[in-house]
Amino acid sequence: MTSLHERPPVGAVGAATVHESAPGHVTGSALYTDDLGVRLQGLLHAWPVNSPHAHARVTQLDPSPALEVPGVVRVLTAADVPGVNDAGVKGDEPLFPTEVMYHGHAVCWVLAESVEAARLGAGAVQTEYEPLPSLVTIQEAIAAGSFQGAQSTLRRGDVTLGFAQAAHIFEGEFDIGGQEHFYLETNAALAHLDESGQVFIQSSTQHPSETQEIAAHVLGLSSSEVTVQCLRMGGGFGGKEMQPHGYAAIAALGATLTGRPVRLRLNRTQDITMTGKRHPFHATWKVGFDADGQLLALQATLTSDGGWSLDLSEPVMARALCHIDNAYFIPHVEVHGRIARTNKTSQTAFRGFGGPQGMLVIEDILGRCAPRLGLDAHELRRRNFYQPGEATPYGQPVRHAERLEDLWTQLLARSDFSARQQEVRAFNAQHEHVKRGLSITPVKFGISFNFTAYNQAGALVHVYKDGSVLINHGGTEMGQGLHTKMIQVAATTLGVPPERVRLAPTRTDKVPNTSATAASSGADLNGGAIKDACEQIKARLAAVAAGALSAAGKAHVSSLGVHPNDVRFENGQVYPLGRPDLSMTFEQVVHDAYYLRTQLWAAGFYRTPGLHWNREAMQGHPFKYFAYGASVSEVEVDGFTGASRLKRVDILHDVGDSLSPLIDLGQVEGGFVQGAGWLTLEELRWDESGGPNRGRLLTQAASTYKLPSFSEMPEIFNVALLERATETGVVYGSKAVGEPPLMLAISVREALREACAAFGPAAREQTLSSPATPEAVYWALNRARKGAQEKDAQEPAPADD
């Protein structure tokens, strides 16, 4: 492979290309998993029987009454599983449980000729339960000592020494809410057996290979006997990395036992009730600063709510620990991480994968401590930025640390931050019941899977005799534009117009053993694999072209032959270096290559170099590079209701040399809005009472779970990508863009803190709950008002004239 990051002077990468499925999305012609079942004869529909308890033992399960419901064909139970009755990778997620672990846990599944018959059949199944004690909150789990998985510690230096040297020491605690994925397409799977008996599963999954493995071990089959295809997803955000496996296994089991295709699609209430969320966190912390506001020591304990099983909670916690520093150098660090086991859905991956929770802890600390140190929050942040040559607490050098300062300085100027600060102060002085806040926050986010083995990808590229190109890769498309970028990478590498490249659906029988499309690594990994495959083919074509072009050169009285290394592929033309007048078409070269019996397909492979990680010691080099960014947000808060308006947002974000600027801008904007939703609107509520519905999720629909909408968008939204930001060692010099922008939304929360603080006296710590809903904002600004009243009460009354 030639240099991975260098770009040819002409190519499809870097062009502002529309999403490859945009016309299909707009017209409705783009097909999703649940659209495919109507094409199959004898389709059966699956419906769950859900537990009404957060924790209980199943004492009776009688499916026979369901079989009397017209249209019901079969009820799937644990007795039907020919392989392993488990849908997880840790062996702790029984597909058909005898002990239900959360409210809504499915104990069996009904298969019927129609959805309505399946629903009625599920209602007819006779079940009895023995309720058991349940834990619904992190605090209950901590009090009960209910933990699961590994307990990790991130250490550097000596916090005791750091605190001894500190001029200022502060302590606190902080609760961080979870988040529902609320993808447009709910979980869906469709399974049937082909004529050879192979199990074929269409699944809305971010991890087809793992879906294949789980379905195979439930069925007692080898992976080669199960094929999983993901056509596309209507959103994933991490929620379809682990959670779809069990649903695919249910559909596959039903198809195997009945010989008929089985469709499983959760409705919205089922999906919200039965699937995992972003992990809520609880943090306790102690921090030390020197007299100049430099961070010296941080000691903290992070506790995540993992739900009833491990799922991905361990790597989520690892990433949280690795991002608690965000953009700041802290000499002495001791942070403990532990995972609470509660009777809720198994919490899972969500865009940022623990990084947002870790980063929010340090940003909350700085936002709370800045006034007590007598500093503006943005100045306290700037003083503590990583400098070139410094390393993270886990031992990885912070490459291109200077970009933090560069981004920060550029964004302060672009956003007119200083002038607007004065405007905000003037506005607040003139308005008693409405206040504004302005904040800037940075992002430093590591790119790669924490689990080193996942940092690999494969691709299969075919060039046909007519010069058209078909690419397969292991990444999945969930609307983020990965397929668009991969078409651009292939077209650029082969030197053909992108219109000549077609992309086939992701399938485990085309590219095996793939990693999840997650960790913002989809373009890095799959782009590297596609480029490798294309370069193999191009090298063979260059040898063919060199011979033909040498002959053409002689015909033009040229005395020099053409070496394959001097053959250029550009815009569908192939020519010798410096002689475009002697060009051949790409199609002609392919035609000649075929008749010379040249291999016109290749399997590509890429593994991220230079990674190593010791999970026990929490030390190593887990990330290929860091993505940087910064955002400025201005808000206005109503002092009577706590309601807020997001007036303006300015973002400058580092995506390296963008593969597809239009796609990347969309990802930055979308990630920011989703992050703002998590931090200011979206609040998950469970029934914490001792009543019969204890453990039931109360926010089960869009009517009770507040999502960002057009009304929450900033009135002014300026987004720019950092220029001249080539990242060496990554495909065409690009950087990942999926997850890092979500953390840019922390500036919205910090601006809300500034606005709340403006209702009270200066130089006081302002606490703010997360999510900072209107209610939370109201109680925060009310605390600030009480501080003002206390200050007035302490000051002596003015003397009479």
C-alpha cells in the first residue's frame, strides 16, 4: 500500500458529495429490514410476553392457551433452544430467562400469521411470578454493594502529594442522566432458511459478525451456516451494536423450527422498554489547584448504572476513565470506576461510549470551581490545556496538542467571544428576570476501539470487464454516510468517477469477522481496507497499462518505456506520468487486463498500527489519534420558568482532511444537537416507588420523553471544519467524525450554568443537574437567588442621610 494519508491531486475524496442514499431516503424507496418481509411467502410475526416485574422468578409458563388463538403457530420457549440459551457475549443474558431482571423482560415469544394474532397470543400465555427485591437506582445499588464486572483504576503520580501542594481543594458529587437512542427505525430482524438449509438473517445491526455468532450458538450451528445481512439502518447511535443479537436469534430460531420466514419488529414502546440506554453515572470527586488555577490533583470515583447484565459496560467505563481528563493535563490522578448492577434494561453503547460522561465530570468540576478561584471559566480551561510533549494519565502522548490552542484561539475570534461577553454582562445588568450565559468548551476524543483486536477491517472489491466497480466492506450504514465515503475512497484510489462505483450491502458471507461499526472508526478501518484492495487491483492494471502505453509511446516516436510506477489513474483515464496526451480509458485497460488473464478483484485488509492496551493497569496507547474541537454557546434563561433559548452556537471542529465535507458538517451538526438533547432535555424516569409498577420505565414514548426538535435548534448556527489539519497514517489524511461532536454540546450546559449564576452574586459556585431540564435550571437559578438574598442579609444597611 502507498502512503495511507497522501491524496492524489484529483479525486473524489474531499468533494462535497450528497449521501449515496439521499434520493431513496427522500422518496421512500430506500428499503430497511422490515420492508423485506412482504416479499416472502408464509411470513410469521413474533411478539414478546413481557414481565410485569422488575425482578421476579418465573414460577409458571403455560403457552398452551396461546395456541388456541386463531393464527398462532408456535410459542418459543427455552425448551426450543437447540444450542445455548444466551444472547450475550458474557454468558449473562439468557434469551429465555427463568428469573426476570427488569420490567418488560421477555420470557417467551409468540409466532403467528399476523401481528394482531401474535399480540393476542402473547396476552393468552399464562405466567406466574414470585416477586424478588429489586434495585432501581445507582444509589440503591451502591448501598447494597451490587456491582458487576471489573473495577478499574486510572492512576498517575501521587494524589496525596498533589493535594499537599494545592493552594485550593474542592470536593463534590455529580449525577449524570442516561439517554434513549430513539433511532427512527426500531429493532428489527427477518430470518428464513434458503434451499440449502442455510439460515439467512436480515438484521438492523451495527455488528453483523457478532449477530451471526450469537444466532449460530443459540441454534447450535457453526458461523458458516448462518449469514447476516444489514442493508441499512434508520439510525443506531450505538444502540444496535449489541442489542439486536437476541432479536435476530429469536427470528432465526422461529424460522428454523417452523420452516417459515419469521419477522420480528419492536414497536416504539417495546423498543424503549426492552432495549438499553446510555449509562447514567454517579461521580464523587476531589480536586486540587495551585494559586494560578493549574490543576494539580484529581481523585474521583465513577459509578455507572449497567442495568441487569454487563453488555458493553466494562469498555464504556474504560473509555469514561480515559476521557475524564478531556483536554487538560492533570499531574496527579486517581480515578476509580465501577459498574452497578440494577434491575433495568442492560445499558449499552451510545454515541461517545462513556467518553461524554467522563468529559462531563471534569467540565462540571471546572465550571463549578472557576468562580471560587476568581477566574472566568474559559480562562481556567485554557490555562490547563495539554501542551506538546505531555501525555495522558494512561500514558499516551497527546499528539498535535497545539491544535487545542489553535482551535480555541480561532474560535474565540470567529465567535466575537470577548465582545459578546461584554454584551451578555450588560444585558444581565439591565434585566432582572431574564439572564444570558456564554460559554466555550473544548473536546479531545480518542479514536479507536479500546479493545485492540477490534481495530481491523476487511473489504472485497470487484472490477468487472466493462470497467465498473463493486465494493463490499464490513461497515454498516446507519445514515452517517459511511457508504458514501467508501465510494469516494474507492473512486479516488482507482482514479475513476464515483458514478462507476457501486456498493453492495454488508454481509457476513462477503467480508467475514468484521468489527462493529462503532467507536467512530468506520471510515478509518473500512476505508483503509478498501484502499488496500483497490491498490492491489490498480498495481495489476498499472503493469498492463505500462506495456500498452510503452507501445503507444513508440508509435509517437518516444524512446522511453513506461514503468508501472509511473502510470497515473485519474478521472477514468490512465496515462504515463507527464503525458496525459497518451491516455487510455480505464475501461480499455481493464479490457486488456482481462484478456491477459489478470486478477480483477481483491480482498483488502487493514489493521490500525501502533495500538496496545493493558486493561488491568489502565495503561498503554489505546487510540490512533485524538479528534479535537471547540464550541461556543449563548443561551437565554427565563427566571420564572427555567425555560431557555439557544441563541447562537459557533463550532470549529477537527476532522483532519475531510473525506466528504458535506457529510462531515452534517455529522458535526447532528452530533451537537443530540448532545444538547442529552444534556438539556432528555430525561429517563423509572418508577422508584414500592408499588406494583416498580422498575417500569415511565418515559416510554415521545409524549413523555423530550427529544430535540426544530424549536431547540440554535437561532444562529455556525459550523466550520479546521483547515490544514492532515492526520498522517489515516486514510487520505482524514479523522473520525461520528462521536466527537456530541461532546461539543457541553458548552450549552456550561452556558446555562453561567446564566443561572447571573441571578445571584458573583464568585459563587453554581451547581446544575444533568440533564439541565427547565425544572433543573429553575432550581439552579433559584439557588443563585437565595445566595443573593443571603449576601444582602449579611451586608449592613446603608446609613441614613
